[in-house]
Amino acid sequence: MIFEKLKIEGAFLICRQPNQDERGYFSRLYCEREFREAGLEMEIRQMNLCENREKGTLRGLHFQRGEYAEDKVVSCTRGCIYDVCVDVRPDSPTYQSYCACELSEENGRMLYLPKGCAHGYVTLTEDCQLLYLMSQFYAPGHDGGYRYDDPAFQIDWPVKTGLILSKKDRELPFIGG
């Protein structure tokens, strides 16, 4: 795996290095040793699978607070998404900044989001599937989120109209209140 630092403190783009032959390919999604060598200490406590049927489905921006804050590794195993990491750590030098990348089945890239960052994405194709590795268990009552269109973040989403959002995501607050 190749770990590329992103502009958000502690965030990485992870590029898999598949071994390919006439049968197909084999690729690691996680290796504790390689993560540790890149400076990432992540104990996986939960793995989630998410499917999205429609292009233009937007989820986020989500995170967990306090002792339940989590590191995440997000990969797109089917389709293509525009994945976003927003720094919501008030004491961070990159507070309220975001970084984004396209994750797809074809490019095999993954996004590592450190604790204290909010996560969101929009699907760029129909029939997308995402795999999440989480360092913390889901803790109801400790989850949080901010609006995807919060002007404080100035996220340049590639899909601007016809977005499909949950009621919960439409009603998330802005970071300023």
C-alpha cells in the first residue's frame, strides 16, 4: 500500500497495489504493519457495508464525538464516489478545511479519516457499494454531523442539483449553529 498525506492533518489517501494475473487480482485493504509504518495506529472494531442505488445520493457529513471518536478507512468496492473529509477539530491547524478524492472500484483508492473529522460523499454512478473499517463501535447519542452545504467548509461538490439526501442529513446543523 502507498500512503499519501492529504492537506487535512492526519488524513491519507491509500493506494492499493494489486497483484494481478490472468485469474484477476489480489489486494490488501488493511495491514496493521503497513498502517503502523505509515504512522497510523488503528485497531479495527467494526466493519460496515453501505449500498446506494442512485447516482447523486449524498450522505454526510458524519462523525462521532468524545471517547467514541473514530478513525475510518473508506473504500468504494462498486461504482464511483466523491469522498470528503472535513476537519471539525477546533484546535487543528486545518480546522474547517476539507479534502476530497474520487474513490472507485477501478482506482482502488481508500481514504483514511482521523478522529475528529467529519465524513461525507456523493455517488457519481448508480449502484455504489462502500466498505468502512472503523476504529470504534457505533455509539448512539455520540454521533454528530454538519450540513453538506455548510458555507464554512466551501465544499465544491461535483453534483449540485437533484441530490438524494435523508431527512436526518437535510436537518443537520451548520458548524456555527
